[in-house]
Amino acid sequence: MATAENTAGEIPVAPSSPGRLQQAVTNIRALSQQQKIAAAAALALAMALIVGALLWNHAPAQAVLFSNFDERDGGEIIAALQQQNVPYSVSGDGRAILVPLSTVHETRLRLAAAGLPRGGLVGFEIMDTQKLGISQFNEQVTYQRALEGELARTIQSIASVIGARVHLAMPKQTAFLRDDQKPTASVMVQMRPGRVLDASQVAGIVHLVASSVPKMNDSGVTIINQNGELLTGEEPLRRSGLDPTQLRYIEEVESGLNRRIENILTPMLGKGNFRAQVAADIDFNQVEQTAETYRPNPAPEQAIRSQQTTEQQNRDPGPQGVPGALSNQPPVPATAPITAPPVPPTGADGQALQTVSRSAVLNYELDRTIQHVKQALGQVKRISVAVVVNHRSVRLPTGEPQTLPVSDEEITRIANLVREAVGYNATRGDTINVTSSPFAEQPEAPVPVPIWKDPEMIEMGKEGGKYLAVVLVILFAYFAIVRPLLRTVAPPPVREEPAIASDGEEGDEDGVNVELSAAARAEDYDSRLARARQMARDDPKCVAELLKQWLGVTEEGGHK
């Protein structure tokens, strides 16, 4: 076995803490006055950097106190905040005043008690400061200003309106009816972003203004928005002879039929695999029709309404004899019946002649029907439906996708479903056309925003940058200022390194140098490992003793 000898020296022991503290005090006393001042300034600078970074990172959160205020109100609000010693800041665009979040509600209440903000409008409170001896004209102007301000404030209370201005044109009252003029009003409203006034809200504003001014009609109120668009008056479509409500009704009918088709085809074909369009022809003509109908001649069993029979008998004979001169002569003068009684005419058999006439009128009950029809407004005259179905995608046995057109049986089934969904009526001429065609490729999805352009990531980066800046400032203060001062005042103790073994020798942790033979140094690791295993098999007791010596275990089981 290789021999070993102990060549290690003693290791110096580090000085105790009291010794280092005494050495630091000695070093500080040894510094010159300029060095002491420089060290104090460096420490003060480091503390200032750390405290400033912490305060900057933990700045109090601010909230908006007021925004979109009038310039005059903004100056008064800032003056009030300065008097109340409330810290504030103004946004970059100058349209908002920020105060600490913990005091925002209290500050609003204080300013509201002082009447701020006034909104740039004056109301009837202007009448509280009337001066003695003011003229009637000034009183009228003041009243008009107050009324305009009150109307503007009321209009601003609408949720979608952010600002309003009202201008009243109130003519002078006159005793002559011919010269009497009605007052008018002009209203300008500023809408919130993305908000609009519907027809009912516009009508409400018109009625509000017209009802607030005596003798003002609704037609005398004009409303525009911040873009200069006229919100009152007749719609352009109505001026051109069209009714916008009818156009909206047609769109509603067509969209309703489209939804029916989509609801019935989506489960079968899938969303995005078909397109449907419906064109509806709506009849808006108002037709009123009255008809009186008579049936043919009544049947024999029909009830008799009235019957009249007339019979006439005439005994006056007409002209008689052979036509000629005698028969055409006028009759002889009549004689009195007493002297010459008339002789009635007689026939060939000697009987008197007479004329008999009979007539009969028979009225039956009439079967009459009177019908008054008023057709409903907005009847559907005709419906046209067009449906296009995308080709179906199938996979071949090889795994490649292939598109195939929809079969005729499938087209027929789709057409039948659509026919039932829209209420198909062949009598009025409805048409349905279903076809199959490959759809064009959909445009690619929009490119996602890079992570460094994502607003959320930018905000998180700013927040993390604050903490990183604080950490960097603290590290800079420590390594650049504090640590050099500490090393100057209290340098670390110098520790002597143990002796390094010479070439060809290996040292263990106890400082013992082991000298290996030339044959041992020539062997590789595998050969040494094989020899060690062979030695353990041949003489395990010797190996055990060697391990005990290495581990420092005595025969009694303790450690050296």
C-alpha cells in the first residue's frame, strides 16, 4: 500500500466579532475629516435613493374627481382644492382633475356644498341677486337666461346626453293679433360616445321645451347634435314619398323568415355551411270594397213577398160596320135617354158586347248579399327564398380531404324543410331555390397582437418595471455605496490557504499527502476499481479495517 505522511500545517482561526467591531471603530477614527464627510454623504445618498424608490412605487392611487368640466369651473375647483390642502393633479389632456382615491368622495361632497361645479350654466339662482332699479329689459333678459339654463340642466340629466345648450327666441308681446309671433327654441345636444337619441327621446325633449315656454308649439323647437345633424323635422324618406316604417317592417319580415330557416337548417348542416336570403313582397295598399250580390231567379218554393191582381170590364162598343164613309162619320147627336133610350150593342146572337181586361203582379222575396271588405295593411303578396349549401368534406381512404356536392335527395329534403318553415303558398306565386356550391375560402384569422403590444401585458410590464426599478436602486445603493464603505471600515479577515500537494501526490481532507507508486499512477480507473473489488473479495477484513480508519471509527464503535 502507498505510504502517507501528514504535512498539513495549522489553519488560522478567524477573529471574533468584538475584535472586528473594535477594528472597525479604529478604522473609522483613522479616516480623515473629508473621508468621513464623503462616507456620510454616500450613506445619505443611498438612503435617499432607497426611500425615494419605495415612495415612488407606493404612490397613492388617484381617482377622477371631475371630468369634462367648463374651464371656469375648473379654475374654481382647483382654487377650492388649494384652499382645502387637497393634493390634486390634472390629466394630460386637461379634461379631468385627479385626487387621492381615499378622499375623492369627501372632496366631492365639500365642493358640492360650495356649489361646484356649476356646469357653466346659470339657472333661476341668478334671480336671487337682483339689483335695485334694474330695468324691465334687463329683467326679461335675466329671466330668459335663467330659463335657458334650467332647460339645459334638465336635458343634461338624460343618460345619453353629456352636454346641452338651449337658445330661446322670445318675441316681444304685442296687442295686435296680426303681429303676434310665436316663440321658438333651438337645442344643441352633445351625446356620449356611441350613444344616440331615438325618436321617442327627441319627441320628449321637444315636448319638454315647448311646455316650458308659454305659447310655444312643438313645431317651433329645433334639435341638433354635436355633429350638426338635424334630429327634428320630417324625415328625408317621408319627404320623398316613402314611409320608413314600411321599410323597417319589410326588413323585420325578411329577417324573421331568415331566422326560421337558420334555426331549422343549423342542426342539420352546421353553422356556416349554408346561406339563406328571403325577399318578401309586401302589399301596403289600403283597399276598402263594398259589394251587393243578387242570386238568380228564385226557386218555386221561394216565399211570395206581395201579389196584386187587376181586372177591368168595358161595355163601350168600339167602331163597328164595314170600314168606309158611313163608319168613319161622326156619331149623331146624343138624345136624352128619356125620349130615346140607348140601345146596347148586341152581337150576332143578340147579346150585349163588353170588353174584359185582367192583370196580375206577383213579387217574391229578394236574396241579396251586401259585403264590406277592408284589406289588412302589410299583407304578404309573394315570397322568394334562395338557399345555397356548401359542399361536404369527406376523407378518402388515403386520409386526404375531398369536397363532394350535396345529393339531389338532400337538396329536395332541404327544400321541403324550407318550404314548411317559411309558409310556402303556391297560389300567391312563392318560389324556393336550393342549390349546392363550394364556398370560397374564409379569410385568415386576424394576426394576434404581439405580446409586447398587448395593452394588458404593457400594463403588467409597467407595474413589474416599478418593482424592478426599486430592486435595482437598492442593489445599486448596496454594491456601489454601502459595501465599499463596509470593506473600507471593516475589511474581512484574511484566511490562509492549506498547503497544496506536490505533483504526483493527492491530499485528503485531513491534510495527509498520499504518495502513489508509478504502477498505481499508470493504471486507469477501471483497473483500480477491479483491483479494489478483488481485494474486498480476497481479504474483506482488511478492507473493513481500512474503511474504519477512513471513517474514523474506533473498535468500541465511537468516532475519533
